[in-house]
Amino acid sequence: MIELLRLDNPIRAYAWGSREVLARLLGRPAPSGSPEAELWIGAHPGDPSRIAGAGSLLERIDADPGPMLGPGTDRLPFLLKVLAVESALSIQVHPDAAQAALGYRREEQCGPPVGDPKRCYHDDWPKPELLYAVTPFEALCGFRPPAEAAAQLRSLGGPRLAKVAGLLEQEGNRAGVVALTGWPYDDRAGLVAEAARAGGWVADLAERHPGDPGVAVALLLHHVTLQPGQALFARPRTIHAYLRGTAVEIMASSDNVLRGGLTPKHVDLPELLAVTDFAPSPPELVAPVRQPNGEDLFPAPCTQFQLTRLRLERGAAVRVADPGPGALLCLEGELEVTRGAACERIGPGQALFLPHDGGAVAVAGDGLGFRAGVPS
């Protein structure tokens, strides 16, 4: 019986990442030579975790999914990450289940082909996300009421944004996004310069993206700063972007992203408009719920994942009766994990996979950990 699997987890190097955060987490003596953005823990086909000395987690699951995942499935439905965000990610939206299935089927039949940068749907899954702030974390999430956004645009005193404000007031958020993302190329620098008058984080975006109308789109969205320990849920169809900070994130294991700005990558405006929910929606903060065993659950309305926090002091222990399939990440201190005859100690940045078969798990130690799992 496979009880615990120690993982070696890949780091994804994107331009918006930090040279220091993940290096410090993993105990490296020097910063990285290039930006490191995400630590991935899971079986995502694009970059699966490796089992120490025994190939990839994805290969192990594919070879024998029953003991690893349980009956009725052959795919690990979640991907757990540590994010190190030094500059903004793209403004983006993820499809819901029906949109993903339809879009994937259409592109499989008509293209673009797999691997083409213009492809939007890489699988037929939705992609909800839950983000837990490790440091103060800035994000954009959900549309503001059109009248509120219009008032700010008018206050900046520029004729371009005043025109967009009128559209917001008359026709709503969709009209504002259409106008901004379709802004004439030869006048985009002027549009962004007007938006930069808002100062603060907007001016920072304008400096990094001087010709990108996504800077102005950002003014239509709620800006939120999460404090350490707070969590934010981004539903499918909800427009969002992450601006700065360190976080633990869990998501459905999908690659479906529709981008709307702040990126050199492909922007498919018609598909973005088809997928996005333009109704005003405040950021959806998720409060932890203490479980009888001492874990803190961050309840999210989705079937692909759940996230719990384990905050242990020396001498304390948590017992999880039915943990698999799951992954356990240590963020601070040291955790001792026991399952059957197996016992593993993990420190900051280290993780274990908990197969479906294997029984209850006991976690002790002095540290902070996060457990990814699948809702019962």
C-alpha cells in the first residue's frame, strides 16, 4: 500500500515573478537569477510534480489511478501553488463548465491546434480559484457598479475616459470593456496616460504597460488588498488580476484562460466577451471555518478542490480521517506526517502527496501547513 509520497515540485519562471520569495521559502542561500513565479504541487500535464526517486506523479496516477485517486476518476482535479507576484498578471477570465466543454469541442474540431498561442481552450474543465494571502496581497476582482467606475473616470479629467464614462452610465460594464479593449492603436498611449492620473497601483500599471488599454479596464474593477490569512475566491466568468504579493493558491487543474489586457499574450476579445459575467460583483472573501479536528477549512462552492489550513504548535496534532487524494504543503516550521507505517518530516516549501488508499493521516509539529483535497 502507498501511504505517503514525498514530492519534488517544479517552479515556473514567468516575467511577473520574484527572484527572492521562492528562493527564501526553499532555503536557497542566494536569490534566483531569473524571476520565479509559481511553485506547482500536483499532476498537471504541463509540469507535474515528481515523486522522489520514482518518476512523475502524473505517470504514477496514469499507471494505476484507482489507489491514487479513488474510484470513478483518472485525473487529479486540483493544482496547488505558491505564488510570488512582483508585478501584475494579465487581466483574465476563466470559463464555467458548460463554456469550457463547448469551447474545447469547437477548437478540437476547428482549431487553432494544440500548442498554438491563439488557442483559448486547452481542456474541457472550468477553472475556479481560491487564493490565500501569505503577505499583504493586492488583487483586482469583479466589476464595480458602472456609475461608481464612471464617476472615477470623470474625476481624472481626460476626454477619452469621459467618453468611456458615458458608455458605462448608458450601457453598462460590457460597453465600457468593448470600448477600451478596442481603442484605436495610435491613441492608446493617450488613454493609458489619462488612466495613470489615478496614481498608486494604476500609475504602476501604466508605467509597465504604457500602450495597453488594460490599464484603463482595471479602473472598472474592484481593487482589494488582502491581509495575511485572508482568502479570495474567483468564480468562473469573474474578471480578475493579481497585482502583488505572496499567496497559496488552489485551482481546478485547467489551462483555460481568456485574457483582457496587461499581457503580450493573445487577447481574444469576442471570446472574452462571450465568457465574462459583466454584472457588478464585489470581491468574494472566504472566511475560515474551524473543523472538529482542528483544521481551518476555506469553503469554496466548487467540486474540484478544497483547502484547509493547519496551524500547529509544538505538542499539537491534527488527525485527518479521509485525506486522499490530497497534497500537504508546509509553509513554515516543520510538520511530521504519519500514515500507517510511513512517517515523513517536511519543512518550508516541501510537500507530500496523500493517495486515496492508505487511511487516516496524523500531522504534528510546530508550523503552518495547507492541505489540498477533494470535497466529499
